Amino acid sequence: MKVKDVMTADPACCSADSNLQEVAKLMVDCDCGEIPVVDSKETKKPIGVVTDRDIVVRAVAEDKECGGT
């Protein structure tokens, strides 16, 4: 079996200026624990990822603002 057989071909993604609440909602809606970060919605060039662990360890556990409305 190859990666292409199990990968998500068109994953949900966010930009670097998305707030964490939006990213967490994408994770819930898409039932996933990682969201790719892209340079723009048009090019979708990957520049990083945000994981559910990133949100917990770097935001919630340190009591930082998550950018909610």
C-alpha cells in the first residue's frame, strides 16, 4: 500500500493569520488532528501545520488567547 492510497487529496487548510478557534473548529468539522498551514488559499503552498497538540500545549495550557469571537 502506498501513501496515495490513504492520504486526503484535498485537505482543509488555514493561513498563518487564521485564529486558533477557527482551526480547532476545522479539526472538529473534518474529524482530524492536524491542519496544514498554507501561504494563501489560492496557491495552497504548504508552510507548516497546526496540530491539536499544538493548540493544547502552546495555547490552552499556557492560558493564551485563542482568538475567539
